Amino acid sequence: MNVVFSHGKESGPWGTKIKELAKKAEEKGFEVDSVDYQGIDNVDERALKLREKLTFIEGPVVLVGSSMGGYVATACAGEPACKGLFLLAPAFYLGGSVNFDTVALPESTAIVHGWRDDIVPVENSWRFAKQHSAELHILDDDHRLISTLPKISTLFSQFLSQLETQDAN
């Protein structure tokens, strides 16, 4: 199985969170990649770039996105190869062409958001999770989710373990 990361607007493809989560995925034997969206400010153009990337990956995929990357990953989550979606403070309901109330999702979808996020309202993740019966973790952190990264890393590892169990059945 492959894990593909999508970074946020102000970060790069191998920022702190992605490096930490990629390490967890690699420990479990997953192939890891991170798309570089630097210089692309339009979320729908970023989603197109991810869709193109997915055409070159063989086998099932787990999409992971942070902030604007959460928008991008969710926009592509309806692709047949996508078996899981793990989101960090996703930029839902803030523009772009995706209708998040009707988007197609894989069976396994989890969201992590910080109570003190002053960039993307935590209520947006709550609304999305309620609409789609998605797993939601709200932590005492801000938009960057750096102070709770050890907890997020554990949640991600558990998420991947659940996917492995489902894949085995």
C-alpha cells in the first residue's frame, strides 16, 4: 500500500508533520511519497496535480493532507485506488470547486483538528465529520498541530493498522 502526502499552502513536501508521519508509514512497510505543490496557489490545480500523480502509482493508496493539502486529498479521495483518508486541519468550506457535503470518501476517513486553530475553523471539520460519519479527533493545539504531533503520530499509526486489518480480510 502507498501513502501519499499533500502539504499545506505555506509548507513544503517534507515538512515536520509529513516527515514524522512518513516515518510511521515506512515502519509499517508502506511506500511513501509527498507531492510538491509549491508555487501552485489554486486548490483545484493542486487537486489536478494529485490526480495525475495517482495515475502513476500501482496498488491501493492512503491519502494524507494537511490544511490546503486536506482539501486536495479529499478532492481525490473518490479515486478507486484510495483506501484511506487521514486529514490534519483540512481547509474545508473555504473556497474551491469541491462540494464537501457530497464528496465521495473511502470507508476509512479520519480528521485531526486543533481547538485553537485560527486559520481553519474547527467547526468546519466537525460539520464534515458529522455529514460523512468520519472519525474526528479534536486536540488542544493550533492550526500547525505541532505541539500534539506525538499524539497525531500515534493516531496515524493506529489508522494505518486498521487499514492493514481491513485489507487482510
